Amino acid sequence: MTLPILLFFVFAGIAVGGALSLIFAREPIHSALALILVMVALAVLYLLMGAGFISAVQIIVYAGAIMVLFVFVIMLLNAGVENRTQHSIMARWLGIPLAVFLIGDLAYWMARGAHALPLAERSGSLAAGPVSTQDLSLHLFQSYLFPFEITSILILIAVLGAVVLARREP
Amino acid sequence: MNGIPLSYFLVLSAILFGLGVLGFIFKRNIITIFMCIELMLNAVNLAFIAFSRALGQFDGLVFVFFVIVVAAAEAAVGLAIVLLISRNRRSLNIENVDEMKS
Amino acid sequence: MEFVSHHAILVVSVVKIAVLLFIVLTALAYLTWFERKVVAHIQSRLGPVFTGPHGLLQPLADGLKFMFKEDVTPPGADRFVYVLAPLLSFSLAITALALIPFGPGTISILGQQTPLAIAHVSLGLLFLFAITSIGVYGVALAGWSSNSKYPLLGGLRSSAQMISYEVSLTLSVVGVLLMAGSFDFDSIIQSQSGRWLGFIPRWNLIPQIVGFLCYFTAALAETNRAPFDLPEAESELVAGFHTEYSSFKFAMFFMAEYANMITVSCLATVLFLGGWLSPLSSSWHWAWYLPSLLLILGGLATIVDGIWKMRGLARVILPFMGVVLIAVGLLCTRPGVIGVVQGPFWFLLKVFFLLFFYVWARGTLPRLRYDQLMDFGWKLLLPVALANLVITSLVVLLVNR
Amino acid sequence: MPVLDHIWILLLFPLAGSAITGLFGKRWSHSLVNTFTIGSVALAFLATLELTREFFSVPASYFPVVRTFLPWISAGQFRVNFSFQFDQLTLLMLLIVTGVGLLIHIYSTGYMGHDDGYYRFFSYMNLFMFFMMTLVTAGNLALLFVGWEGVGLCSYLLIGFFFTKKSAADAGKKAFIVTRIGDMGFTIGLLLVFWTFKSLDYSVIFGRAAGMPVELPGHVGVLTAIGLLLFAGAVGKSAQLPLYVWLPDAMEGPTPVSALIHAATMVTAGVYMVARMNFLYAHAPVALFTVAVIGALTAFYAATIALVQTDIKKVLAYSTISQLGYMFLGCGVGAFSAGVFHLMTHAFFKGLLFLAAGSVIHAMGGEQDMRNMGGLRKKIPWTYATMFAATLAIAGIPFFSGFFSKDTILAAAAIGPHPHRILWTLGLAGALLTSFYMFRLLFLTFHGQPRYDEQTVHVHESPSSMIGPLVILAIFSVGGGWWALPKLFGGRDYFSDFLSPVFSASQRLMAATQGAGVAEEVGTNFATDLLRVFWQPAVAAALLGLLIAWWFYIARPDTPRRLADAMRGPYKLLLHKYYVDEIYGAVIVSPLLWISRNVLWHTVDERVLDGMVNGTGSAARAAGGQLRRLQSGNARSYATWVVIGAVAVLTLFIWTMVRQ
């Protein structure tokens, strides 16, 4: 039980707990907070994996921008406690078994598939040493330049769409 | 540096994803459902990074960038739609939004 | 001792944290005093004078007052979030300071070589931004949770404002990043060492002047300071997001604001003013004695002031402080210490200047209207920062050719 | 050598002019439009002059110069660059294009003055200049093809310039489509060229062709195929039999367009192409002979039609076709330089003729029918004088430009092997007819009594902006041929000397392979032949034609009608242009229409395609009718469905993995 593994379990626990409370909280804002918690925990896990830059981006963009949007909308609409209507019979009865099943075999097969992979270290654990931001940016701006540009266009379109949708027609 | 097995991360990501799905089915509040989608995306990101670190490649990390970008765009548009919905029919309960039925 | 030697790193960190916390908290307290004084003199008033000599005990009094006021929680408030919000703001504001390097190299505590910063992170700048970007929630949640109109509006406003200005804040910094080619504070500072024409210090302030101005303006808005302090525009929404807060929770917000000021100033110092680099040529050895000189002069001044102008208790307190100052100043001349002191001295000096600018801005500039604020942020600041970024990148590209 | 090393600059001027004017010119004053468009052409012309200076500043052995500027297409083996070839032929063509182009641009300012499509017109004209110059400067067939199609496009745009007039729009379409037919052959030819030589650059092509055997009759091979296919394109572009039908209709366009595109430059592109590929044709005597035959036939055929046309521009159109025929005849019999020579002189006098005709029409207020003209000699003396000079030139009256060029061609045909002599007789007859119908035109228009209502029509001389170019062109069409003048007196033919570096290789080859001394003699220098030809029937024919015309239209003005009544059949045949349009309509167009209407439209489209589409639609609707039950409209149910799908996929996945 080295320190990293300990940390992993701590933050994995936090993440799962956050996810659970995201589901079971009835106040949307609590769900949002829970989600932020999950994201921060995930960021720490990324850090554990040595992906410092991404973990920072995760916090800045996800927790710092996207979730703020959510909180914002919740505040604007002043969304109250959700009332648990049950219109969908199917969701009611099939939901839980399905989800459990999904989790089960996803987890099983991902874990199982992990051993089949050609891993950097035979131990099946992660590559040591942090990711160098420089190499990352090289990949992003050289081999993935075109997708990168495309995403910029995507964002532009999204912005326009949001503006057009949310504008209140006089 | 750290001896955490890859499978740990994968299982965690699977669990988070499943929880996201669960929420997606069981939440009624549109905003919360959105959050569940974000949760799933995060789970996927985790898997991406874990794999890319395990394989010592960068592609996974780059994908994570794109996922985040897409998530941002999706959040912007989606929340705008949510605004519209709540403006038009004073409710955020997704089960009240079923005009699409035949 | 066994434990210490094993977990030395932890112990050292704890020690450093404790020291920093102590310094920062006192600094916060006296920053309020400083601000009140300066603003008072700008408006040709005296400011606090009664509690202690020159009102020096005012912060203490305020602190006590906050402690003992009744802690009200508005009815229908979401208690959890209501409590969470101030904690979040304050802790984040303090945490951000952990990344700032106050001096060069390392010092040895308990035989442990350790840098003059709590945490030396190679992606320091990014994580600083990460922490500050979370800070928005404190405000937003506070506004939402206190279940009242004005706070809600104030929260909405301030979070909108913070998000908007965070963009330009980050963009204005990227120029410096390009020039330094690193996120690491130390290397950023090192990249500013050296001189132009032999005497002009090679700080980013000069090539990045535009970036600096953008940064500083955005920082004012980011910390909800005048002239961008709309969220707490008394005239419109009472006190903004923390209207409903009282007693210690309010104090937390209060301190958080000032801590943010300090953080931002420290960051500006690191990025644009060459951090702990001395503006004077290292060949002038007398420059090394500047800190002690300053302290000693200050001490003398305090003694003189105490003995001649004051009466009563102050007659004792001020000279005592003067003596302490002189002692510290003399300590700083000791060969072992003098080297260590230089970095922090210059760093703090620069930070102090920036803080003074803060107060100055508050004392002079009128408050913007909300739409003006947004226009300013999006239509002026952002484009300028962008242009600066583009030009910088071009120049860097050409220079590196 | 600033320009020579950056030939692309030459192309830049008209392109820029066209782009700027076309984009922003709508609101501009005419003078501003002129500044840009004419300025650009003038710059191009000046650049060409500079080019000429540079050309003569270095020894002729320096040429051809090939300059490659940018890679254009690079697909596997297929590499094409923006490369330009510059040699004597290019220089000549450039001078013709830019010079005549400039004059016609200036002329147009007067002619189009009252049209509100002014900027559009000039933008198109500049565009045309750009493509034409691309065509002549191109260093490979692909780039040439770009210019080729580009000029076609501009021709289409300009013929249909008055697109509100249905006839004009139709004429534009006709021109475009008919030329397409030829261009298809051209395209296949290009593919064949690439397939054969693995490149489209002239230099490479000729270099590799040199290593291939000459395909004498009996051993016809790929080179002949290439020659014929490329010539098909030329037939379309240069309006030869059987694809000439578009040119007469093209007269719907404004007269300057007819002068520039359909007389001076574009229609000669085919000739230029054949001359450019001379080395290839030298390897394919069969193809070359086809060229000659088509040329001679067209020369005669078009001339016969021109005899009875009454529309002044139609006459000129058919005369153009026939003159082009002469050029092809010249190339076909191996006298490439003679063909190009005629190309040049023709550019002068035919351009002049069209411009003058335009001036007449302008003067008559839009009247084009010669039967309603006459006696204009006094009223528009300048037009008359210039047109007279041009007529003398085209008719081949001695010492006028047309005489030298056309008679060199005829001489080349005359002294060729036996089949050539038949062509020569055809050409000779054509010459007779040419001289006749040209003088007919002249007399009908300018002499005799006015046949129009002098009250309504106020004949006036055109503005100087139109007269100036006429005069300049007149000078050229008189003296443009004097390069060959010394030859009459046993001197040299400086024109063919000038061009000989381009053609000498193929001349030598033909001399070697086809025995007949023709090539060598014509191509290089023969002191005696033109003298021998001099008194020969060519001139006689010309003079004879002049006399007949004079007899018909001056001395006995009623003769033509009596003649027409006497031989009504042939007359109607000619009048209706041998009913070619009708025949094409019956044989090609209407069957195509029928097929496309009944087979493609009613059967394929309506039955098959629509059937499929509608069937799909109805099937989908039927299925949807059943599936709609699933659509509760409740998003959560949908979500559940999604999850079911995901689980299904996963289980399938697992199952397959387990199986292994």
C-alpha cells in the first residue's frame, strides 16, 4: 500500500461518493456541487497519473467554466427540488438492473482488456514521470492541427447557437 | 514513480460512467441530466488518460482536450435550450416535455 | 525527533504553512488598516486614529468585533451551501498563495533544504489559475444560498463579472508565458534576469506593458475591487452577495477579498516585475544593506514619533516597536541572513507598491455601470489582450529564429 | 530580364483588371472602368514590348525559355506545374493578342458607350485577355487547356452579353456546347498524351516524341490518334467543318467581341495549338493531312455560304471560318510559318473588318442588313477607307498583307505532292470567292444609291475612339505582310526566318521522311517559289473576283437578282447555309431530346428513381406506423432504450470475445 495507491483510493472514493450524491441529491445545486467535487477528485487522479497539464485544464475549464455555467443557470431559473414523477414505466423497472449490468460488464471487460494491452511497464501500471507539456503541445499543434482548428469552428458555432437560442425576442 | 495498476483507473471510470447512466435514467431535472452527461464524459476522459499513460502515447491526452472542448460547446448550447424550455413551459421536469410523442 | 527526521518533508511543509498563514493573516489585517488610512488621506481625512497610535490596533478591534457579533442565518437559506460558500472563498484565496515563491534558491529548515515557497510546482501558474477559477463559486453560492433577492443578483453579477474578466486575465498573462517558455514561476522570474543597456532591468514590464495593464485592470475586476466593485455596489444592491452574511462568515469573505488582492499582486510581481530580482546591479554591494537600512530608519522614525508626538501607552508601544524593527534590521546585516533576505525584501516591496496602486485606484476612480463593465471587459480588454498575445507570439517567433 | 523571368506578371494585369472591375465596378463611372481595364491591357501590351526588347537582347539560340513557377497538380505520376514557355511563336502571339486586344478595348469604349453593362463587358474582356495570354504562354498542355476553356467561357459570356435577348443567350449556349464536342476530343487527346509521354510539358513531349518513329500512312499509331484528337478540339474552337455552326450565331455578341474573340484571337487558338504541336504533327503525316483537308474544305465551303449572306456580320463570320480554313491548310501542308503568318495578318484585317462593320452598324443605328445600306461612302469616309484597305488585304490583292500570307499558303500547297494540289485548287477557288464576297460587301455597303430612309436614319461618323483603332489596324493590314516583301525580289522571307527556330526541327523531319522538298522549301526560305506563284492564279483569282463583284453590284446592279432567279436551287441552298443547322437539328439534337425526354426523364427518372424513392418513403411510413408505439415522447424511456442498446452491444462484444 504505497502512498500513491492510498491517494488513489481516497480520491476514487471521493469521486464515487460525489457521483452518488449527484444522483441522490434533490436540489440541483447540490448535484452541481457534487459534480464539481467529482471533477476536482478526477483532476487529482490525473495528477497522480502525471498528467499535470490536463488536470489543471480539467479544473480551469470543467470546474471553473462549464460548471459555473450550470450553477448560473440553476440560479437564474431558481430550479427547485425535483418532483419524482414516474411517467416512464420502463425506466422505473428496467433502469436499475440495466445500469448495474452495464457497470458490471464495463468494469469487468475494461479491467480484463487492460491486461491484454501492450503496456509501457510490464507490471501493468502506469508510465512513470510526468507528461511534458511541450510534447503534448507538439502533438496537439502538429499531428492534430486540423481537428484543433475544426474544434475552434465548433466552439464558434456553439457560441452563435447559444446566443441565438437564449435571446429573448422583443 | 507510482505503482497504480491501470485496471484500477479503468474500473473507476467504468463505475463513474455507469453512475452517469443511472442518473441519466433516473433524474427528472433537465439540468441534472445534463450534469450526468458531463459525468459520463469525465469518466471517458479518465479512461483516455489512463490508457494513454499506460501506452506511453499522447493521443489519448489530445482526445481529452477535444472531449473537453465538445463538452463546453454542448453545455453552452444545451443550457441555452434549457433556458428556452423553462421559459416556454415553466418547468424543468423532463417528463413534462413530451410533445414529441406521436 | 525520530518522527521529524523521517517525515521531515511533511514537518517542514507544516512549519512553512504555519509561518505563511501567520504572515498573511496579519498582512490581511493590516492591509485593511493601510487601505483605510490611504483612502482617508486621499479624501483628506485622518482615518482610524483612536484605537492605538495611528489607529494601529484598529484591525485587532475589527477582528474582535467580527468574532463576537451574532451569527445570523436567514430563514429558508440552504444551510449547507450557506456555510460552504465563505469557507470556499477564504480557503481558496489563502491556498493560492502557497504557490508563490518569495525568494530565490532554498533555505534550510531543520536541516532540510527547501524553497522559499510552500509548494514548488512546475505548472505553478496553471494551478494558480485553477485555484482562482474555483473561487467564483464562493461568490455565486453565497448569493444563491442566502435566499434573498439582492444577494442573488449580486452573486449573479459578480460571478458573471469574474468569469468574463478571467478570460482577459489569462490571455494577458500568456504573453509572458511565451517569453519565458514555461509555467514554472522560478524560470519565469529567471527569464527576467539581466539588464538592457547595462542598467534597465530586463523585466517583462517593459516589453509586456500592454499585457501588464490588461492584467492589472482585469485583476481589479477579478477581485471585485473598485472601480469594478459592482457586486457590492451599496447604492444598488446593499452589499451584494454577502448582504445576508454577518459576523465571522462575513469576515471570511472580507479576508478572502484582501487575500485575493495579495495573491494577484504577488502574481503580477512574479510575471511582470521580475519577482524577487533586485532592480539594482548586483555589483553594488551597499545595495545588500538596503533592507536593514530601511528597517533601521523606520525603527528610528517610530521611536522618535512615539517619544515626541504620542502620550500615554503609545509612548511605550511605539518605541518598543522601533527597537524591534532596529533589531531585525541589524539581524539582517548578519552574513548568514543577509543573502536570504534580499529576495523576499524586493518581492515584498514590489507587492507593497502594487497594493498601494490598488488602494489608489479605489480612492480615485468612480464606479462603472454594469453594462459599461461588460462592454469594457469584452469589447476593449479582451481584444487588446488578444492583439498583445498575437504580436508577442510573432515577435517571439522571429526572435527565436 | 525582368519580364522574361516573371512572365506571370504579364497575366496578372488583365486578371487584376477583370477582378477589380467585375467586383467593384458596378457603381463606377465609365472613365474609371476604362482606367482599370484598358490600363491593365495597356500595361500588358507595354510588358510585351519590354519582352520583345529582352527577346532581341539575347541570341535566338537562348529560346525556347521554359519557366516553372509553382507546382499545380501533383497526383502520383501526374505532375503539372504552372510553367510557361516563351519562344518566337509565343512572342508573336502575345504581340497580336495584346496589341489587337488593346485597340479593340479602346474601340469598345466608343462602341459600348451607351450600354449599362459597361463594367461587366470590360471585366469579361479583360478576363478573356487573361485566358488568351495564358493559352499562348502556357508551357504545358494542361495550362494551355485552362486557357483554352477559359477563352471558351469568356466567349460564352460575351456572346450572351445581351442575355435578355433570347437569340443571344441561345447563341452563347450553342457556341459553348458545340465547342464542348471538340473539347471532348481534346481532353481524350490530353489523356492519351499523358499516357504516351507520361507528361504534359511541351519540352518533354517533343523530347520523347523525337525518339519515336514517324507514322507514315500504313503505320498509323498513337501519335496520329493524338494528333487527330487534339485537332478535334481545334476544329471546335476554330470553327472548322463540321463544328463551325456556332461561329455565325456568335455574331449575336457585341461587335468588338466578334472582332476580338471571333476573328482576331480566340478562334485562332486552334491554329496556334496545331503550330505549337508541329513536331508532334510532323510525326503524324496522316493527322497533318487531315488538318489540311479539313482546312481546304472549310475554306471553300464557308466562302460559298458567304456569297449570299445579307447580314454584314454574317458575311464576315463565314469569311472568318474560311480564312481559318486557309490557316489550317497552311499548317496541314507543312507550312506552319505560313499558317501563323496568315493568322497574324488575318488578325489585323479581319479585326479591322469587324470593327469597321461595327462602325457601320453604329452609324446606321443598329442596322445590319446590307440590303438596307448603300452609298455610305461619303457619309463615313474614314470607315470606308479603312474597310477598303482591309478588303484589299483579305482579297489578296498584291502588296497588301493578306496577299503575302495567303499566297504563301497557296504556294506551299501548290508545290506539294499530288493530293496537296487538289487542296490547292480548292484554296484557289476559295480565294476567288473570298475576293468576290468581300467586294460584294464593300460595294453593297458603301457604293450605289442609299437604300435606307434618310429621314429616319441619321448616318454619322463614329467617335475618334473608334476611328483611331480602325486607322491603326488599317495601316497594319496594309503593311503587316511586308516581312515577306523582299522575297518578291529574290530576297528573304523575314517572317519565316523569324519563326524558323520553332518549326525547323519538324521541317527537317518532314523533308527527311516525306521526301517531298515541300517542307524544307516552304519552312525555310525559297526565293523562287513566290515569284513562280506570283503570276499564278491566286492573284488572278483575286482580281477576277473583284471584277465580278464590280460587274454585279456597280455596273449591272440587277444581275444578282436575275442570277438568283435563274438558279434558284443552289441559291436557296446557299442562302440556308446548306441547311446544316436544320440537318444537325434533325439528326443530332432532336434524337437527343427525344431520348432524354422519353428514356431518361419519363422512364428512368420517373419510373425507376422516383419509384425507388417513393417506395422507400412508403415503406418507411408503414414501418413508422408500427414503431410509433415506442415513441412515448418521454426522454427517460428513450434513455433506457439507449442503455439497452449499449448493453446489447457490449454483451455481443463479450460473447464474441468469449468464443475465442
